[in-house]
Amino acid sequence: MEAVWDSLELGFRLVHWIPHIALAVLIWRLTRRKIRYHANAVHDGKHISENSTRGFFRGFYGSSVTQHGSQPITMQATPVDPTKMGVGKAIAVLTSGGDAQGMNAAVRAAVRVGIYTGAKVYFVHEGYQGLVDGGDHICLATWESVSMMLQLGGTVIGSARCKDFRTKEGRTKAACNLVKLGITNLCVIGGDGSLTGANEFRSEWSELLQILLKAGKITAEEAKRSSHLNIVGMVGSIDNDFCGTDMTIGTDSALHRIIEVVDAITTTAQSHQRAFILEVMGRHCGYLALVTALASGADWVFIPEMPPDDGWEDHLCRRLANQRSMGYRLNVIIVAEGAMDRFGKPITCDMVKNLVTKKLGFDTRSTILGHVQRGGTPSAFDRILGSRMGVEAVMALLEATPDTPACVVSLSGNQAVRLPLMECVQVTKDVTKAMAEGKFEEAVKLRGKSFENNWNTYKLLAHVSPAEVKSNINIAIMNVGAPCAGMNAAVRSAVRIGILQGHHMLAIHDGFEGLAHGNIEPISWAAVGNWTGQGGSNLGTKRMLPASIMEEISLNIAKFNIHALIIIGGFEAFVGGLELVTGREKYEELCIPIVVIPATVSNNVPGSDFSIGADTALNTITTTCDRIKQSAAGTKRRVFIIETMGGYCGYLATMAGLAAGADAAYIYEEPFGIHDLEVNVEHLVEKMKTTVKRGLILRNEKCNSNYTTDFIFNLYTEEGKGIFDCRKNVLGHMQQGGTPSPFDRNFGTKMGAKSVLWLTDKLKECYRHGRIFANTPDSACVLGMRKRTLVFQPLAELKDHTDFEHRIPKTQWWLKLRPILKILAKYKISLDISEKAAMESVIKKRGVV
């Protein structure tokens, strides 16, 4: 026995000092035995590392997750087993009203999480009509039945307008169909009309049961078993016309379709010096038109919430003529289909076209996009949104009591929230009422903060002439680090807002190196005209940091009389900003206001939940994964290993895994070992026994120095012999290229505008004795999105929240989404559900009544 302990002790020492020997031994153990795997044996949760699953639902509702460099969070244990929450319960999922891209992601998540909790989950085909007709329209869903749904547009289970459900007789039939199947939980994905119908159905449920009892269609036992109906809604609408949520499922995908068309039209319009008028959807809501105008740099936008002032015809023509006089070869005007003037008279594409042609004589074309906006593949954002909402909807249903009001799961910033359904419907109706009464400012406010911020940014950039009185302030702007899509949109916005404020704007080429070498020149309004839709960095960008060239930088700041500095970039921009703040002790010229705007595909800048460029990269990865999965589905029994960018930050790998339906995503923040790789291989072996004979594995480029992409590929190849074969793909720099997504264009535009407005105020604070002197911590900040708002955070304060060795923040919000990735890939993991989301009141929050 003593000899055994001596051997073990020696083994542990070897593992500690010679990890490669341990690795070889473990691999030998793997390759020497046949893989015997039982899905149920792995699904006890022991094979998944504790760090990967800690605080799923806690984190999902906004708490932190422990990772490298942060303090561990202690949580109250709960006796509730999430895998047993749904036992004995049944959930029905239906889509109703107009279809929207991303609905399938929501259906898939609801089905799989429902099955994970032990509940029976049913599809209701053809919306409420299927609920009324019953029979084959309501069928049991399986895990495999929602496979390959993520990348499909529309709704696989169908949607239909239903007159029958509007009658008491129709709803009675629907109630009977649900009772017979023991379904007491209904998950509805649709617009406000569909969700209102669901709430009405719930409110009269007891009455419908009594009708069925008297008619002898159900027994007393069945009525008792189905005594109440729980309703949870997810908003699927490309118009983004539902109040209470920042984004509805389908809106981002619709914007992708619109921007693709606008970019294509722009090239032909420039060739022929034409004016184009585009009509986009939005009968009662101008969100699509408004964001399209911001993302494309349109000359004018017409939306129903804010009709143009009287005399808009002359104003529009003056603006278009002024643009041509400045050398622009095209004009773009966006019209929402519900656009009207202040007297309620519709404003149409043809009306605007005739006006421009008649008054200006421009060669003018109009295009009505129509249903192309509803079609196509859902964007990465909509897939992730749909998946998150689907998970939250199931948990809301299973946690509901007879006293819980019908709720809608919603997105606020990057937070999933639950809101009372009818309060949201009421506020949505209040918007329509405000527009009808001519209270347009109120209508914009009722739409929510996201809409209001977009409108305010648009007003800043459009319909305003440059300031006649100059401020004698010089604001310089530069790009630092690796290029990414959306940088140019931020530069354009900052330059134009600065000019409107009366400032002189300076462009610094090639980052800090260009600042040290004096590669600086004035930049005009017209110079940034078409930058919004251009990828990369037009200013040029380099990774060099300022510490070694601080003296040259300070001399050029003095030489060019720079009073404020905007740094747009990734982690290098953050570190460079900190070095400039440190340099203030030695160089007085550096005592100027500084703002850092996060822009990197890695999304690793401390102080911001999102970075410009990350969404575009995520869509690039997701599109590539779709094509790879299609290839794997055709050849059968094939597993693809995909390497993504991100440095040590696993954001891209994790979110792409969610958006593409990956089986695993290896990241640095969640340590893994050979045992975890073994479990993943066994999982894929078992998966090949089902009808879904393909696999997708994502690996962040720096997740582990030993478990490289080649190593994982070789391991999977060896272990999968005779069961599946492997392919690998390193995506590389294609993730940094391409035209910016609508989100990155819009985000960059708002960030650029906000940064200049903040600098303007800060310069007034720092003006002392006839000069600018800024040396307080809050005079050098990162502008970032935190949960629900854009905030300025001092660079010095963020130092303690940063892991400089690995170039990541110590706390990252998206880690709480990783358990969703595992659950949707059919791993049975232990979850903490001790903390539940509280339902918020949208009316009290907005102060509507």
C-alpha cells in the first residue's frame, strides 16, 4: 500500500513539473480504449467543469461569473433541480402574425430547454389556426426536430391569420385541444396583436373550461388538471414596433436586408449622379427607416412618429441641392411606408420622387423593398436574441403561478428582462394615440430610449448647417490597433458633430506613430461623406503604443495646438490612453481631455459590453459556419473544427457558437483539460447515432497554448475513427474585413457623436486662465455600453478591472450565456436557479400614466 502511495506522489510531482508527460499519458489512455458512451451517463453534470456552469440563471439575469483574475462569487444552494422543473408539465409553442427572421431560433431554444427541464413540448403549426383546428396541427416536438432551424428565415412551424380565434367558439375549441393534451403553458411568438389575443385567451380560460364541462367535451378531472393557463410572449416583428424592448426578433435581420440593398443602390446612383428614394416597411413605426438613415448616411428620412415641419418640400430640395454643390454624386432618401405629414396626409415614394424631379431636375429613381425585408437568413444578433428569449420564456412559464400576470420576455441593453404583457401593449397603443393627436415628441419618447437616442443622433447629423461661429478648438481623431468594420462610421460621426459644434477637426493617420511623426491634417465635412458603409480604417491604424515616443507626441500636440483627442480602437487604444494619462506627470501638453471609443473584433476593451466591429465579425463567422454545417450535413458523419479570432477573449467563439449551433466552444476564460475534450468527443460519438450526423466545434485562437487547433483536430480525428471524420478551418483575417453590419454602423455613429458632445462639455470645464488644462481622472475616459446605457468611465478606474497580461476585462457579461450553449447542445449540466428575474413595470418606469 505504501508503494502505491509513493507512486501516486511521484505521479503528481510529474504532472506538476512536466505537464507534457501527463498530457501524453492521458492521450494514450484515450487512444487505447474504445469509446463507450451513454448519453444518460454523461448527463449527470459531473463531466462539465464547475466554472463553466456557475450561475447560469443568476448570470442570465445580470450577475457576474467568476473567471481569471476575479474574485469567486458564493451563491446560495437551492434544492430545486432544473432538470426536473418541467416534469409533469406540457408547453405549446406557436408563431403568429407576420413572420420574422429569428423566430426559428426562439422555437428551437424553447423546445430544447423545455425538454431539458423534463417537460413535454408541443409544436402548434399554423399559429392560432392550428390551435383551433387541433389534430395533427399540435404535435410533440423532439430534440432532433428542431435541428438545422437556426439558419432558416421565416418560421418553420408556420404562421397564419386566424379569424376563428377571434370568436368565443374558436377559443373554446382551442382550449379543448390544449386540455386534452394536458397543455397548461403557452409560448407565443408574434406581434402585439398575437400577444393581446393570447392574454384574452388566458383571462377567459376558466370560463372556457366551464363551457367545455357543460358540453361534456372534457371531464371534471381534466378541468381540474388544467385549472389555469400560463402565457409568456416573445416579440417577433421586423418593425420593432413593440414598446418595452430595445429590439424585437427579426429587426436586425431586416436591417441587414435593407442595408444590402442600399449599398448596392449607392454604387449605381454614384455612377449616374442619381437621387434614390427607398421605401422600407414600418406602417406604424419608423425604426427601420430611422436606423437605415443613420447606417447609410441618408440625406433625409420620413417616419410616422415625427412628420416633417411645414414647408419641408423646400427644405428637402435645398438640402439635396446643397449636397450636390459640395461635390456629392448621389442622394438617398428613406421613407417609412407609414410616413405622413403633420396633417395626417401620407408621404409616398412617388410623391417625393415627383417633387425632386420637378423642382431640381435630378435623375430620380424610387424603390419599394417590400417583403424582401422579411426574407433571408437571420443575422447572428437575431439568432442569439431568439435563443436567449426562448430560454427565458420557458423558465418564466415554469416559474409562473396562477397569480402571475402574462409576461413578455424582452431585451433592455444586453439584459434579458420580463415585462407585464398588457402594460407593453398599452404603451404601444399609446404611441399610436399620441401620433393621432399630433403629440409627436411624446410618441418618440414612448417608443423607448433606444428609439429616442437614434432620433436625437439623426437630428444632430441632418438638417443642420455648420456653425457660423467657430470655437477655435482643435479636436484630433485617430484609429489605434487592428482595423475593424465600423471605425469609419465613428470617425465620420465625430468629424461632422465636431464641425457642427464649431470645432476644427484634425485627422491623425497611422495611430500614435502618425501622431509622433506629425502625420496630421484637417478633415472636412465632405471628406467623410461616404465613410459609414466602408470597412477597415480610412485613417490608417497601427498597434504601436505611445510610451516610447511620448516626447515626440507631446511636441506635436503643442505644434498642432490639439485641445482634445479621440482614440478609436481596441485594447491598444485603452492601454495607449492610460499611457498618455501617466505621461501627464511629465508632459503638460498631454493634459487635454481624452476619450477612447472601443472598436475591435475581439470585444475585449474594459469598460464596455460591446465594441464596434464585433457584430460584423460575428456575422462573418456565423455565415461561414452555416456553409460549413451545410457541407457537413451533405457528407454525413463529419465534424468541423473552426478557429476564431479574439486573442484571449472568447466572445467571438462563444457568441458564434450560440448563433451557429455549435457542439462546443473552447475559450481561455473557461479552462478545460483533456477530460473535457474526452467528454466532447464522446458526446459527438453519441450524436452520430441520431439523425443529426454532423458536428461543429469552435476554438478561440488563444484558449490554450498546448491544446492548439491542430492538436484538437488530431485528437478528434483519432478518436472518431470509424465513426466520424474531421476537417479544420482557420478563419483568420477575413473576420476583420467586410462592410460594417447595420449594428456596427449605428453603434459607431452614436458613439462618435456622443464622444464629441462629451469633449465639448469637458473642454468648458477644463478652460483655465486662457488655456485648456485637464489632469483629473475623469478627463480621460472610455465611452462604453454598460447593460442599458452609454457611459463614460475614467481610464484610471478601469485599471483595477483589467487583466493586462491576457488583454481582457476581469469580468465579462457574456460568460453567463455559455450554459445556454451547452444546454442547446444537449449537455445535462448543473445550474443555479436560486435567483429569479423580477418582473418590471414598463408603465411606472416610463412614467406614462
